[in-house]
Amino acid sequence: MKRAKLEPQILVLVTLGLVAFGLVMVYSATSAAAALGDGDPSYYLKRQGIYALAGLCVLVVASRFDFHDLRALAPGLVLVSLALCAAVLVVADPVNGARRWISLGPAAFQPSELAKLALCIWAAGWLARRKRPPQTLVELWRPIGALTLLFCALFLLEPDLGTTISLVVMLGALLLVSGVPLGTLAGAGTLVALAGAVAIWSADYRKARFLSFLDPWADPDHTGFQIIQAQIAFGSGGFLGTGLGEGVQKVNYLPEARTDMILAIVGEELGLLGTAGVIVAYALFAWAGLRIALAARDPFGKRLAAGLTALVCGQAAVNVAAVLGLAPLTGIPLPFLSYGGSNLVVQLAAVGILLNIAGSGARARAPVPDRGRRDGRSRPARARRRGSAARTRRPRHVGGVAGAR
């Protein structure tokens, strides 16, 4: 009983801790540059605080909303996500050459963030209904592969390679947990890698970013500038850092300091100790999320919990690797820490669903209609009827005398 309550508590504490820490680091990363530009030093903090409050409200609602009902909502969420991802290519104003956000008054919404959550819910429901997971690439292609390819194509048109990578990582973890053979996953991974190579080489800026990862000092003033500045930030921080708010890389040196590269600001101001603390927090989140998935007896809840955990921690792993120079920069934000409303709200919604699964997913195994007979009756219901019939069966008579039990 104690162990069953431990994972949700860790999940809540880690999430709230990262959100609060993210608010502090967003203010630290933006206040100096805003003050030098005669702006409001707390402008980004106020906006992120509003997003955090909205996200926490969504978390509470999602934690009390029965996750089983999400299966019925999943097709609608997927269709809405597809429509919004297509609409953003037409109606959105370009920002830094990309069309990713739909303006809603003073706020902005990124449809690709909703798309990741929608596909996770739909894929978990589809895999839970099958008697066995896809065994071949052909089975994997229809319909999960085709739908994923459609989403990825829309993301790349924005362009948004980072979201594409996080979507593929989440789906790969979901398929692995569902029991797809390793050979099939290896074949699918090879096709994804080939498609990724084509996507990188088809765009000059992606190719330049990949080559700068291999040797950032080959072009230190242009393509390698961002990763070099991140390395300088980590090197300047040392073990304990220069002190909270005392970093200099955020003052017009490190591009995207408040979003994709916020971990570099953590490394400069709080040192190796602060960076390690952030990584440990995500490791605890992954442990709690996967424990919730293991404890869930409901097939849909088990897969959904694993997919949502991979959605958060997979994105964190890719961001950390990129900022540390272990992987190419992809523009993936750090969950709960980076500035950005859409990502923060969606990630907190994922935590709320995880908490609901932890509270109800381990209580009983929900019937899956597709696994019953052709008449749609589930196995547990048939077993109960057989037991009831056995108890009410009339005793057999042998030679006019009731047979002894």
C-alpha cells in the first residue's frame, strides 16, 4: 500500500519542483536582457507564471477525469490536431522563418504540442484493443505508421524537427512496451533514420546544424556559435556555479537562452551540482511514471502511462543531450523549465493523466470489448455467468436418488 502511494507523490513533488524552478530560471535568463533593453524585467516571468497557473488547473482537472474516457475522445483529438497543424501553415505568421504558432489574442498556441498528446492517447487505445501487437512492418504501417508519417510531414513543413523527434521517441517507447518484436522495431527504426537523414540533407539550415554538431569550431561565428556559447556557460559555472542571477551568457551571448538552452544557464549559474539536480529530477519522474505503468492492470492505462512518461522524459533527454553537445541541436524545449506556454500546459496535462492512472488504473482490469467474442461480450462477464450457472444448476439424479456431491 505504501509503495502504491509513493509514485504519485514523487510525480507531484518533482513536477511542482521543476515548474517552480523553471519560473526562477526563466526570470534569471530574461530579466537582465529586458532591463538593458528598457523593457519590463519581469515580462517573461509574468507570462510564464500565467501559463504555469493554467497548466496546473489542467493538471487538477485531468487527474480527476477518468482516463478510460480518453479512448472515446482520442479520434476527435487526432482529427482536431491534424486540422490545426494544417491550418498553422496557412494562417500563422512566420517567426524566425517558422510557422508554428496560432495567435489567440495576447497568447499563442502551438498545435504540434496537442498533436503529440493526441497521438499518444490514440495509439495507446489502438494497441490495447489488439489481441497481439503488430508483428511486421506492414501491420505497423496500418494505421499507426501512416498517421505518424502524416503528422511528421506537417511538422517538417512548419518546419519543426524537434517536435518530430519527440513524437517518434514517444511512439517508439509505446510500441516497445506494447510488445512489438525487436526485429520489427529495428526495421522501423532504420526507416526512420533514413527518413531523418533525408530531412536533414534536404534543408540547408538542418545540414549546417548537423555539421556544426560534429565540429562547432569549424564555423564559430555562425552555425557553431550557439553550442560554443553553451559550452562556455557550462565551463564558467564549474561545480557550484557563478551564483543565481550572476551569469553573463544570457545577456545577448547565448541565443534562445530562455527556451531551448535554459539548461546552459542552469549550468553557468548553479554549476555541475545544479545541472545534475535537474537530471536526477527527470530520472525520478521516469521512475515514478514507469512504476505507474507497471502497476496498471488496465491495458489501455498501462500503455498510456508508458507513452506519457516517454513524452516528458524523452523530450528532456534529447534536450539535455543537445545542450551538452552530445547530439545535434533540434529546438526541443526542456519540459517544465523552458519558456513557452503550449509545451508547459500539455506536459502538465500529461502529468494529470498519469496521476489519474495511478489512482484508478491499478484497481481493476477494465474489459476490452475487442478481446471478447464476436458478440462483443468480455471475458470477465462470461466467466461470471458461467460461475453463476454452475451454482444454480439442478442436481443430477441417478436411479431416482439425488446424486451426492
